[in-house]
Amino acid sequence: MIAAIKPAGSNTRGLLAYLYGPGRHDEHIDPHIVAGFAMLGMPDPGRDENATLTELGRYLDEPVRLRNNEFGKKITDHVWHCPVRAAPGDRYLSDTEWAEIAHRIVEAAGIVPVGDDLACRWIAVRHADDHIHILATTVREDGRRPKLHDSGIRVGDACREIEKDYGLRRLKKGDRTATRRPTQAEMHKAERLGWEQTSQGWLEDRIRAAIPHAATAEELLAYLEADGIAVKPRRAPSGDLLGYAVGRPGDVNENGEQIFRPGGGIAPDLSLPKLKARLETGAPEEHPTARRNRPANPWEQATGALDALHTEITGTGSEGGGDARAQAHIAALGELIEATSQKAPAHLHAELQAASKAFARAQRSQIQSEDRAADTVRIAARDIVHTATGPDGSVLAALVAALVWAAIVARRWHEAKGHAHQADAARQALQRLQAAADHALTPVLTELEQRQPRETTRLTLASDVRAAVPDHADRILADSGWPALATVLADAEAHGHQPHQLLKEAAAQRELSTARQPARVLITRIQHTSRNPAPNRRAEAARRRSTMTASTPTQRARNPQPAAVVTTPAEQQHRQRR
């Protein structure tokens, strides 16, 4: 059951004309009143051929007219309109049932408090099988205005009870974080102009796509303007930015003037204060193209940042566990998904873009974000959109696989907090990310399988699997990706890593019980980990001696690194224990 309270209006007769008319596409059938404040003697143009819409409008507006005459100040926001619609798949409801539902809605909203004989005048009109429209005039019989604050929340709660009592589909409870639904007029305008999206949806997508490109709100507005979007900033006399509104090219009013929409009206998390908190939390970052001596490319850095995200959301680290920090990391995760979709190869773009769009609702909840906590993930997203080169196949596969796991963690966190809408959004994004991960990994698997190690080596590596992850060994070895995993382990061992240790670390970073194909999960995790040089006891000792003998930071920077020395497994085990 969906009840959507519309903004207050001023024309009772005009709304009645729509409710009793044919509809914009002749969809209205047999319009008639099913419930009202006083059914006896109330004119119903749908059942009485002598009744008129003007007569019914005057009947409903009578308390408004009396108050305006008495106080001399005209009320112009007195029309309360609430369509109430059954969910798709719900059973047919009779007029009597719709009448009962209408009474419960107006009681919950505060239009007609229980037992109040001096409440507002209202009617419920039915002109289709699956919904009614409730119209009320918000001046009571005693001349006072009703108390409608938070009426949307109360009506939503009433809908959940109605669903239970009438055996209807149980929908999720609203939490006031959803975007505003487009009006019929906005949808028809988009259709008339040949647009696939309404202006609100189109602008939301463009703003979210621009966020990873900006480090400040001013940069964001400049980026949007350069992208052809009309931008209208609101500034203080000092020049400080106080707010902003944006407009879609071609979206004009009847006078040909550009229509602007404030960011907060497009989506709750796109208001200027929210954007400033997200964009301007950390120290200014040097532009990626001007950086020197970066230890790793942006794609690998992003995968590493997602490891920290997992720790923050699950609370397994020294600073993890706070709801505000977790919410901040989930918001930043959405920006990283968007950044990845923009720079990924063309064959992954559609799935990643759909994942980014679906995850937008998961980025915001009623929990206040500690935005500064997620700087690492947010900077990683910014680095990706500014990089001039794309990733190689295995690096991209590792990042998308890490995004899959991050979305799983985000979904579980929202579920644990009772955020039904956000958990559902994360679930939809996860399906798209998994499809992208499969596409990204396919060529990597093909290349690895073509050079799998010899049988004796695979048997030895299988023993490592059984020793490192005994609970999942059978599934891993039976996975079609096992030959490719064996190649990854053999490659890592050739570069000085211990397969047993890599397997244990990978399994600790991503639990395997829910993995569809555990060998594939381990491939991406181990490839990412094994790109770092294998720790070496002798090399570390030599590096410490070099540091101690260097007299200045400049000299230390110029000291050549000692050559890597391959250690024995016993030496490496000793180092790991140490």
C-alpha cells in the first residue's frame, strides 16, 4: 500500500476536475466517491447526474470560505491531496474496503482525529481498480488548521498496518531518505520531449557522476557547468557559496525560462551542506598527474582502500565499529563504484553504471556520516577518474571483485541496522557488480589456465589449500577455477611468497562460505596481495642499516635499495611469527 501526500494546493475545483475527468490518457473509469466526512447529502457527480463539480467544490471549501471572511487573511494552501495505491500484485479491493482504508489514512494523517466531530471535510474518489485519491480541505469546522506535522510518517505506518490487516503485499517502511517521486506532469513532459528520464533523475545522475571529479563544492559546480548543465549558485555578499540549483538543458517553463532545481530537492544527500561535508573533509590532494614517485597505480590503491573499508564497516579494526564511520565508508563506496564505471573498459561500463545507479540509495541513511573517516576511499575514487591509463586485466578483476565484497558487507550492515530500502539497493547493485566481476575475470582465467603448472606442482599446492583453508578446501579444489588458482599460487611462490600464508590471508579478508566460486575469489585476492614484494628478513635488515647510516632525508632517498634475496620457507615462517 503506497500513500503519497502531495504538496498543498489551492484549487479544490481544479483537482476535482482531474479526479472526475477522463485522465490524461483516458485511464479513469467510473469515478465516484467511496468515503467522505459526511456521505449523507454530499453531492457526488459520479453517481448523481444533477450534482456538479462546482457544487462539490463549494461544499468542501465552506469552512475555508468562512475563515477567510472572518479573519480577512486568505488561505491559499488548503487543498490536501493523497493518492493511495495498492502494490502491484495485490488482490482486488471493494469499494467498502477502500472506504475503510481511506478512513484509516485520514485519521493517521491528522485530517480527522478519532472522535473529532469538528474535523476537516474530505472525500475519497475511486476511478480505477487499484487506487483512490483522498482530497481534504485543511480548515476544520471550528476554523482552526489541523496538525499535519510528520503526517507522512504516520500515514506510512498506517499503510504497513493496513497491509497486514488486509493480507496485502508487505512493503518496506519509509525512512525519509528517498528521492522525491516524479509527478505525472514531469513524466509526461519527459515523454513528450523524447527523454528517457525526467529532469530530476537526469540531474541526479549527472551530479553523482561529477562528485568523484571534485575536491570542493566550487569544483563540483564548475565541473557541472563545463558539462553543459545550467548552474545557479546562491552566494553571500562575501562571495561564499550558500546553496545551488541546477537545470537540464531544454527544460524550460511556459515562458521559455530555464527551470532550476535545488540539489537537496533532487536527492537528500545532494544538498550543499551534505556535499561540502563529503568533498571538503580531508587535506587538499595534489592532482594525480602532478604526483611523483607513487608507490602503486590508482587501481591497486583503490583495491587496498576497500580492505580498510571492510575493517571499518565490520568493526574488526582498532578504529572500526562506529556507525558514523561505517556510513561514511558506504557513501564513499558509491563514489568509487561510479569512478570505476567511468574509467573501466567499454564491455564493463553498462553493468558498473547500473550498479552505481542502484547503489545510490544505499549511500544514505538516517545515520549521520563521519565523512572524514572515509577520505582514503574517496581519494581513491578521485585518483581513478583522473588517471590517464586504464588497468590491466588482472588488476581490474581484483578491483571489481573487491567492490563485490564491499557491496556484500554494506548490504549486511544495512540489514543489521534495519535499513530495508538501503539493503535492497545494495542487493540490486551487488547483482550488477557480480556480473561485471564475471566479465572482468573471464580473460584472466583463460590466460592463467593456459599456463597452469605441472601435475606434481598442483598436487603440492592442493596440499597447501587443505592446510590453509581446510573447511573450504573441497569446494576450492572442485571449482572450475582451481587450475587458474594453482597458476596464481605458483607465480606468487616464484616471487618469494608462501602459498600457504597467502591462502590464509586471503580467506581472512573475504569469508568463503557465501562465495559462489571460492577459487575465483581467492585468485583476485591473491593476485592483489602478491603484487607487493615478498617480505625478506635479510633485505629488511639491510634497509634498516642503510637508513641508520644516511645522514639526511635526501641521502636516504638516494640510497639504492639492496637486491632482493630469496629466503627459505623456514626463514619466512620465522619472519611471519616474529
